Amino acid sequence: MRFEVSKVLDAIEARLTTDPALARGVVDLSEVVRYADLDGGRPASLVRLGLLVDALGRYVAEENVPVYAVAPRGLISDTDLTSNERMVVRRWADDGKIEVVPQLDDRVLEVAELLGLPVLTRDREDHFRDRRPWVTEPGRLLALVSNQGGPALVARVGRGEAAPPVPRSPLGERLLARVWSCPAPNCTSYGSGGDPDSPFADMRTYASPVAQPPPMLRAGAPTCPRHGERLRDVGARPATEVLSVRIDGVIRQRFAVSEEKPVVVGRAPEGGSGIMLGQWLTDDARKWISRGHVQFILRGGEITVQDISTNGSGIRPGNSADDEARITLKRDESRVLGADDVVELYAGVNVGRSALWATGGNVQPESVMGEAPTMAFRPVGR
Ligand SMILES: [Zn+2]
């Protein structure tokens, strides 16, 4: 594979998730790879997923927007893809980056309904209208079309007015309140990692219980989408809350805080599991903000922010711009975050609940296609 192509696929991979808290749209991977009109190239190309990822970022005007990709198993052996692309699809499937199903049926629509996400498709989904009547509502189906500024997502229904966010379905809420277990060995979505003494135990990545994808319903029973096995309910799922990092008016990244695990945000948190802000900061902000600056803890439905920095931080109650209202947090001090409160690590460097900000504030988010070879791949309209 050409080096540039593999770098693009790596950039795309970083935007793939089946985590219900973070995914922002659902796509049938076998559909988008065939959008040959976008580049006039081969019948199928995995790199086209990058165009869709970019378009979704522009649609919500936000950086680092992840997509939930579902692929029928046949795509792994589809010879319209290069052998390297097939290998990448298989790896994404094995690592749980994408969801692979024996038959697609209406799984993409099911995921969208359970999670309250738009479906990224050119199909009108007419044949599923009886089962999923919401496909005729404005903004639920977004089609990738050629546009002057690069391919764009356009609502299939309505006049392109901004559609309000859709909540998870009641069934989705119920399914996502539980942890599920798949009887198939080494199930990356609903497994626990299997036998820790097995020589293969550490070779796969397993979805953490809080990030398990939504089960598929078959005859009313929660079922593993990949293995078709009936899932077992193994207990309550720890709650999660989604927060956004907003720097100078632009949402850079969303992240989930669960009751299971506090999250550290700072310039470069140690251990690699925190939220690293360094690459987005000005020199002055980099000097002020500690490597690990604040820690978010979710407990009993409340988010507590604890300062762990050298220079301290602040809370802006109700996202107030009034400096008089700003509450200072010194090292080791903590405070429960009100629904509309925003944490300020430095002027213009904020963290708050994602629901606070209706728009990501960036009409031209960074592209995953940055390394795309211009000869092999030419975006329409450039
Ligand atoms: Zn399974």
C-alpha cells in the first residue's frame, strides 16, 4: 500500500467508534466505499470513508467527530477493494473499531434509532419505512453529495434546516443501561477478554463495559450483532456523561466520563489515558496549564471537578462571561459541576457538558485526508 494511503487510513481509524457516548452518525461502510462519483476512481475505495468523516465534521462544525461504521461481513472479502484495504477492514473489525454483521438488514437504522444518531446514506430507506417510520423525518438521513468546498452532507428530507438533536429511543436507553455478555469466545464488543492466562489474551482490544455498542434485537431478544448469539445481561452499566473541550470557541474533542473511571484533562496527562490539550494551546496557555490540570469524577449522577494543577483553575457558573462570578479552584480543591457550569483551565480553554454548546464553532475542521495522494485521489470541486 502506498505510504500516504496508509496514513490516511490511520487518520480515519482514529475517528471510528462503536461507543454509544461518542458516535455522531451511523454509516454502512459497504455503501460509502462505492461512492465512485466523488473521485472518479476505482469501483470501491476505503479512502472514501475519509470524505464522509470530513463531511460529518463540517456538518456539526466540530473537530475530531467519530462515526459508527457497520459493515456486512462480505466486505472483508470484496475484491473491489485492494488486498490491503480488505486487510484493514478485517483489522478494524477484529479490533472492534467497526461493527461487522453477517447480513446488514436494517442494522444501521437500528443503531441510529437506539442511539439517536443521523444515518449517513444516499438511500431513502423506503423499504424499511414500515418498521422505521422516522426515516421520513427531516435530518434523520444525511446524504453525501459533491460540493464546491468538498463533499457535504445534505438532509434527504426537508429544506436543509438544522434538525434538532434526536434523543436515544426508550428501548435504546434500556439496552444501554445494562452490560451484556456474548457467549462467543473473544467477542470484542461484549466480551471480557476471555482467559487472562491464554497466550492470546492481550492481542485483542475489548470494548469496556461502559462503551459496549447497542445490542441488536432479534425476535425481541438482545443479540450480538456479529455472532448472532443471544446476549446475557450481566448487570447494570456504569453511568456516563459526555463532556467537551472547547478552546477559543471551537470544540476540539468530546470525551466520556464514567462512574468507573475519572478522566484527567491537561497539557499532557501522564499514563496516556487522559485528554491531552497541548497541540491546541497557545504558548501562554501551555505555560499555565499543568500536564494534568483538572480531574473529572462522575458519582451518583453528579460530576465533580477537582483541580490537580500548579496554577489553579476556575468555574464559570452557568457559562457566565462575568469575571466577578468566576469561582477559583486551587490545587486539590473540588466542586460539583452544575448543569451549565464551565470549567476554565486558562482564558478561553474550557470544559463543560457537550449539551451546552449547540455548534462546534468551526466551519472547517481539520481533515483526515491531509496525507491523501493528490494524483490517486482528487476531491471534487477543488
Ligand atoms: Zn459476540
